[in-house]
Amino acid sequence: MIQTDIIIIGAGPVGLFTVFEAGLLKLRCHLIDSLPQPGGQCSEIYPKKPIYDIPGFPSVLAGDLIDNLMEQAAPFKPGFTLGEAAMTIDKTEDGKFIVTTVKGTKHEAPIVMIAGGLGVFEPRKPPIDTIDNYEDKGVEYIIKDPEFYRGKRVVIAGGGDSALDWSIFLAEKNIAKEVVLVHRSSSFRGHLDSVQKVIDMAGEGKISLVTEAEVTGITGDGKVEGVVITHQKDGEILRETDHFIPLFGLKPSLGPIADWGLEIDKNAIKVDTLDYSTNIPGIYAIGDVNTYENKLKLILCGFHEGTLAVQSAFARIYPDKKNILKYTTVNGVNGF
């Protein structure tokens, strides 16, 4: 039995920063994650993708952000159970929780914080009958390493931040030989700055922008050699390419956590914004896995939620102790 003060389910950026905030209160943490390494989606899906909305970092690669968070958490010596998904949760007679993984590893703590991000997920695929035949043969649903596309022709489909950001990155850094962005509408769902940048780069000939169109077919013998783009006005257009990357987001699922008796709303865990506690006392949900009025699915919001949650957790663990806020700028990390 692994015993700790806080079990954190999910070792993504929010879970890792929560270790730091808990450490400042002398609370020990142990993280459980189904992935074989810490970092969540930042490590598994887009380690080389730049992130622009982390305070103090005009731009930071997702993988570098995780490295920094690991270094920040290191003084507090967190434990990790990696490559094992959390399956069940039970309550002990003295009010603690026992979380058991798919491999039978048991963890005990008075507090559980669910920082599972999007949870279990799979990509949203476009309705192309033959797309499964080209997966890993020129069709990719995520970009892990942009260098993989060095000197290649790339067609990206989508209208959200991911499609916009990767189109900009691959073209601006002169990685891809050719970047084509296809979107079914003339308006985009991403940040306005990114939308404007794509439009500007299209005007400069750095990106080929095709709006009011969809990729409806794939051609190639054993690998992607081209795509069929169906335009609302111009009909079918055959475009030669080496890679087709549909970035339509992920279909998230809470997985086994959905059966833990938590209050769920649209595949997310409902929380009280006072401290991001759930309907089960002692269980908190922070980051993209939770939902509340005006919720924003941003890493920086998850950092805030984790900070307030550990303050509440301290009060639950030590109801007779008064927690006096100390500032790291005064005490340094070693002073906690």
C-alpha cells in the first residue's frame, strides 16, 4: 500500500504544479497516470508544440514546460505510479481513500485530486471511408515532432487553435515544404491573433488557405499521395501531398472515474469554485477534467484551481492547524 497525503490522478501540467503547491504546505503527493511518463498530453501528443499563454513565457515548448514543472516539483519528492490507470476508489473506516489501478497497485490518502485532463481520449476522425487504411502511412491525428514533416508537403484540416498553430509553426519555421490549411467555413474557432496570422501568411504565399471546403477523400498506393478537397463552389480539387493531418480535436471520456459516484455534467466533473471540491468530501477535480460556470480549459486556470484545492485539502487534513500564507519570494522553496 502506497500511503501519502494527496493522491493526484493525472501527471499532466496541472497535477505536477499541484505537487509544488502542496509541498509548500508540507503535504506529500503521489501521482497516478496511465501514460508511461509524466506530462500528460504535453509529453505524449505535442511535446514540440509551442504554448503562448503561460505567464512569464512568451513561448515555451510543451515538453520544456513539463521539464520545468518536474524540476519545480522535485524538492518535494513526489511519488509516481506510471503506466497504470486508476480504476476503483474505496473509502476506509477512518475516512481515507484507497485508489487501485488496473494493475492492482493500491494507494491510500485522505485526499484525492483528479487532474486527469481530457481523460481517456481518441481523435475525432473525418468521415472518409478509407482513412483507417492510411493511418501511420501519411495520416496523423496529432503532431508529436514537427521535424517529422521536414521538407514534406502537408495538408492540415481544421478550424481550431491546434490547426491554426501548427499551420503557422510548420510554415513560419520553414519546416514543411508546403502547408495547406483546409477549413469547412470562412470563420475560425481559434484565437483572433492566430486567425489573422494565418490570413496574413496566406496573403504572403507562405500558407495555402482553402476555406469553405472539406477533405473528402485520400489517394495513394499504400501511403498518402494526395487528398480530394471538395469546395462548396468549385467542386472537387485533387491536391498532391505527403501527409494529411486532420486536427478536429479529441473525443474525451472519463473512463473508470465516471463510475466513482461523482456528479458529472457532459463528461466533466462538477465542482464548487470555492475550492474545486466535488460532491464527495475529500475528492477534488482540477484542470480540464472539471466543469463549472464560465469554465475555461486553459493550463493557467488549472494552476489556479490546484492552488486553491491544496489550501482546502490542508484544512481537511489538519482542521486544528491555522495555515498562515507564506511567500516563496521571502522564504524561498527551502523555507517551507
